[in-house]
Amino acid sequence: MLANKTLINMKYVREIMEFSKITSISTNDVLRIFYHSDLYFLLKNSISDIYCISDNWLVEKLKEECENKNMSK
């Protein structure tokens, strides 16, 4: 099942804003991080209904991915 694109875009915004808030990274930098992440690829392609998972969990996964790949630099 494919998710509504508007709902997915709203999810992106919530995750980007929350990630920026918890990491104190600027929104512009978070956009770069998010759009180059594996998480974005999964959400964009509606893989495994990942869009149904809570925003907080996804933000934590993005944070882990960022730390593992050292994407914040």
C-alpha cells in the first residue's frame, strides 16, 4: 500500500524539525542530512510501511544513522 504523498511530506517536516531541535543542528543542515539518509530513501519509496512508524522512533534512527555515517560534518 502506498501512503498519501501529502502525509509523507508532513512526516518529513515533523522529523526534520524534531531532529533539528534535539541535535541543535540548523534546519538547512538537517535537510541536507535527511535527504541524503537511508531513512529518506525508505520513506520516499514506501518500503516496508516505514511511514507507519512513530516520528520519534524515526528521528532516533536518523540520529543513529547520522552518528554512524558522521553525516553532521
